[in-house]
Amino acid sequence: MLGLDVGSKTIGVAVSDELRLCAHAVRTLARQGTRGDVVQVAALCQTYQTQELVVGLPYDCEGNEGKRAARVRVLGDALAAAGMQVSYQDESFSTVEAEEHLLAADMSRARRKQVIDKLAAAVILQAWLDAHPPTAAAAAGSAGEGSR
């Protein structure tokens, strides 16, 4: 399973382990427009042998979907139309949480800027994984398939 933190310039990407217990930051993609973004994400899905995505959805401070969320849903809809299974996860404070982890690790500002998006994607994916724990049967099945 992949997690995506969709920004205006980049998409942070994370992947879950085979048992869907832990999210791991993978990379940051440069945005290439909706079609190009779908191609990039589809290639990663092939690499990680999954069609399941968790996309961070930004809500405003009152808990409503605004313009940013609408832009994220455009990409989510395009990914779904390309055959991927898209779930959404509230991404509120995911970047703040990622930044706190990086500050605690005493990472330089330049290095934080390089990794913040993919770490935010891991925070988003981990929140989804925590809210949707695998059943024993599903975990046993995914461990034997090698899919993520």
C-alpha cells in the first residue's frame, strides 16, 4: 500500500510493510500535472506490487474540504480512473508532525526540506494503518503474497 502527501509542487510517497503495520517514507516526486502524476504513481504501484493508495486530504481549520482538498481529489479521481484503489486520510498536522520528528533528530533546515514531504506521507499512511488494522486472515494472506 502506498501513502501520498499531495502538495502543489511535490508528492511525498510512503509504503507500508507487507503486514500493513508500519509506514516507511520512500521518495518525493515532482508534480508533472495530473496525467504525469498518474503515470509516476502507477509506476510506483507496479514497483511495490500494489494498487492500493492512501491519499492525504487537507481540511481547513473548521474541518471542511476547501480548495486544496478539491485539487487533491482531482488527482485521487484520476488515480481511481486509472484502476487504483484510493482511500483518503485526514492529513491535518501531518507536516507539522513530520517537522517535529525531524527537529527532534536535529536535522538541518536544508535536509528537512528534502525529506519533509515523504515523511508527511509516512505519517498519513501510518494514521490510516492504525485506523484500519489488518485482520488475522488478511495479514496471513498478505504475508504470503509479497504485496504491499
